Amino acid sequence: MSFAIETRGLTKTYASALGPIHAVQDVTIAIPRGELFGLFGPNGAGKSTLIRMLATLLAPTAGEARVNGFDIARQADEVRASIGLVFSNEHSFYGRLTGRKNLNFFAALQNIPRRDIRRRVDELLGMFDLLSPAGRMFHTYSTGMRQKLNMARALLHNPSILFLDEPTKGMDLPTAEAVRKLLKEEIVGRQGKTVFLTTHDLYDMEQLCDRVAVIAQGQIQEFGDLRELLASPASERAYQVELAEAVAGLAARLEKLENVKEVKAEGTRLEIVSNNGARMDQVLWNEIIANGGQIRSYGPRDDGLRALVRRVSRGDNTE
């Protein structure tokens, strides 16, 4: 099988006064062409560092990787020519140029023939629903519009692989939903591109990705088909409780119960997580009532990917 992205033992280590910091450790993955792949992890987990290495913006300390068949160390120019790269909070656009003129400028930098620039820019502006505001100055654009223009720029040279770092960050719900649909149906579905996205938005993962990896402390903790990961037995169970009014000290008392891993209290709402998938329905109900709680709503919550991510991020993957 021909892989769009393949890594073996990819590692990035930084020196510090307290010893080496392993930003990415021994990552080995293979992503087929035409796949929408998601890398999930909390801030500081190593997501952006991994993308920067694959995009040849950062040299690895150890290991190797091939992107679109090109070695990231020996064929960096070829890698860059075959990928599009989108980071959130991009600051390289020119605020006093229009959206269209920004794209024209970056198309020229990428040596797109002058006769083709207008057609390609119009095509991308239409794809991202930016034709109407294309004549406005970039500094007037909303966060969502800026991010869409950023994606349009990454596609100017028609790359076969697209790297997206937090693609829907800062977007309102309708804009984010439109971008998800565009990625899945048009860019991957119709055009056959490979998309590698990083996110800490679980909804993005569930709505978009064919396969996922979960990264924590620089290491891949889980990797595979999203449906298979969601179907694996949960090592914990979550409950949501809504009280008529908050009860002082209730969360602390619930945490002392056997098989309760953690309790989060926010106003009148409690989120309770039990160990090892233990069912705690009657025990929790009785304890809340005994401590003066008046329950408005109560029930177990099927966390799916949320439980998986919470488990591996804490390093207690016991399956």
C-alpha cells in the first residue's frame, strides 16, 4: 500500500536545565492516501510539534518520516511543494490588502502561472464562500473568515496532502459545520486529498475522522479506526447529576466512595466518574439524597471518545 504519510520512531527532544524534554517520542504511524486522519490531544501534548516536523519546519532529533513519498530530511523542497499547511491564529496575511489580493500575492509567491491565478483564486473563494467579502480589507474579516482564507491559501497550488492545526478554532457553529462538510465531502471525498488534522475538539474528531490517534506527553497512546476505538470496553463510566441547589461539601463526600475516581462540581451540576466501568447508579443516588441533595436530573452518560481520551491522557489506559 502507498502511504501519504509514514513515520518510524519520529522523535523531537529539547535540552533544558532540568534535563531533556521529549516533545514527541518514538511516533510510528502510517496514513493511507485519501484518508481524513485526526490527531487528538490536550494543549502541550505534541500535536503541533509533530505537524511541524512532517511539514519540514522543524528537524527531528531521531527517527524518519516520508510525506507523499519524500523523505522529510533529504527531500524537504519536494515535501513542501506537495503539501498545504494551515495553522490557527495565522498572522502572515496583509491586513490592508483585500482577501482576493492576499491570495493573488501568495499565488505569485508559489509560482502559479499568471494566467491561472484569477481562475484558481475565484475557484477557492467560491469553495470557501468568500466571493462576497473578497473585496474587503483582510483586517475587517472575522476569525472564521480569516481561517477560511488561510485554508484557501493552503490549497492554491493544489497539494495532495493538507495539514490542518485546529481547523475550526475560533469559528462560530454554522461556519465550523460548513468547513467540516467541505473537508469531508469536497476536499477528501471528491478531490481525494489526504487530510491530517490536529484538534482538541472532540466533536471535530467524531464528525470528521476515519482513523484517529490520541497523543499525550508526546507519545501515541491509541491509534486506529475511530469506530473500533469507540466500541472498545470503557474503563470508566461517567454520570451527570443536576441538583435543585448546590450542597456544600457534597463533591468531596462523593469522592470518598469506593470506585469513584473524580467528581467535578459546577454550581448545581455534578459530573461523577467511576473506576473500571463500575455502575454506581443506586449508590450515588442514595449518597446524594442522604447528604441533603434534591435531584432534578440524573443519569449515566455514554462518553464514547471522551472517555477514551480522558483515560489515555491521564496515563491510566488499562485495557
